[in-house]
Amino acid sequence: MAARSQPAPKRLIALDFDGVLVDSVGESSLSALEAARRLWGDRVIPPDAELERAGRRARLLKDMAVVRPCVETGYENIVQIRLLLEGMPADELLRDWRARVLPEAMARWSLDRKALVALFGRVRDEWIARDLRGWLAPNATYGPEVAGAVRACLARGDEVFVVTTKQAQFTAALLEGLAGLPELAATAADDDDNEKGGGGGGPGGATIQPRPPGEGGYARIISTTLSGRPKVDVLEELRAAHAGEGTRCVFVEDKLSTLETTAARFAQQRGGGQAKIPWELVLVDWGYNTEEERARARGLGIEVVDRSGFARALEGGGA
């Protein structure tokens, strides 16, 4: 009698959003420009018409795309707008952003992280309320292969979550209105204990404080915008809640620094050495990273996949 084949192990998949599922650099740059103008006024951030006449607006938006790889949370775009308009070279900003440029700018201009998050959220909320199609238009997807691979995971019963530094209501709007993944934007009707708090404001007028799993009633979107929690903390909670014996856990990112932090944390918990970490780490080659980072990832043993190999990576077949 032939042995009965065992079902494939259940998969737990955590996906970054910006740079993996959606390219939002166009919209985030435009929203940041408006937010910066509200924060500092026309004398510091000139009106669009003035920027256009001087040929500065197109150059600014191009530079914002160049420096996007160093952004972790959307509010940082507001600071970048002013620095670029004041003449900081994009390569300097990209090179020293996290260690020097951002903290120095925050201190020099007496900026508060939570206030910037709230401002950025209000600008987006107002744009969405006024013109949803116009807000969606500057965003882009990475092609049908990416969404198709995620839909296949959902169809076979994998647990799939979006773990993002983007506010949950905007993530949900893009999953539904652009990426073709409304399943990931579903709300959890029985999640009655989510806490609401102040801030940028969602489509219903309130911002939801992030608490995993699910923010603001979103069953599969976990946002760390307000809390600033490391994604590795979210991964630990997801694994504790959803992984069982033999569960294969996959974390997909476009930022190498996040994957390096994750690997280092898990290695430290296991006392260093070569002990296997509980999550397979995957870097996509179409997001906000550089060829140098992709080469470094390969050297670290992190799988780097292109769009054609994305589905195989999620299934466990490699790139």
C-alpha cells in the first residue's frame, strides 16, 4: 500500500508593502511637498507654479525617487523635500540619511515625529476625500506576477500579512484600488478591541493605533507608523500566533537594512553562531534597493528574487 502523501506545510508569509507590492514614490513625494509647504509656508517651500517656472519641481521629484531607498517611514519625505530644495545633494542625503542627516534636521528645525506623521496623514486623507483617483494615479504596481503570486498563496490557505511602516488606511486603499489584492485589505469584523487614537486620520476620520495582528480592524495589515516598532517584533508576534509545527515562515522585503536587522536579532536570541533563524529572508530586486545592496544580500545568504521568481520563492522552490 502506497504511503499517503503528507500535505505541504502551512506557510506564514509577511510582506513589506512599499517597494514589494506597490511603488508609491510618486504619491509620497507629492504628498510630502504639500505637507512641507503647510509646515514651513511658501517662503521656505515655494508654490508649485514658482517651482515649475524655475524648472525645480521636476528635478525635485526626480531627486526624491533617487533618495527613496533610505526612507523607512513616510513622514521622512517631508524633511527630504526641504533639504533638497535648500540644495543638499541627493547622493549626500542618501549616503548619510539615517546616521546624520535626518537626526540633525529634526533637531535643527525642532520637528516632532508624531506631529509629522499626523500632518502627512492629514494631507493624504484630504487628497483621497477630494480625489481618490487622483491620489491613486501617481502610485504604480510591479506587474501581474507579484499580485498573482500573493493571490496563489491566499488561495492555498497560507497565512499572509502585510507588515509596513505605511499607515494602514492608505495601505488598504492601495491594495483595493490599485494592487488588486482586496483580500489583504479586509477588515476583521470580530476584532472589537482595537483601540482608536489621534493622529493623521483614516477614511472614517480617526487614526487607529497599531496593534498586531491587524491595525484598525484590518485583519492582515500591520502598520508600525505611529509606534515605530521594529518589524522583527511584529514577526515574532505573528509567528507565536500563527506558526505551528512545520510551518514555513517567509519574510519579504525590499530594504536590505531591515532584513539585516531581523537576521541579527534572531541570531542574538539564539546565542550567535550558525543556528538557523525561524524566518526565511527574501529581498526583491524591483524595490527601493541598489545593485550593491543586492550583491551584499547574496553574500549574506539572503535570497534575492526577481518578479519571475517571486512565486517560486514563496512556494519554497527558490528563485
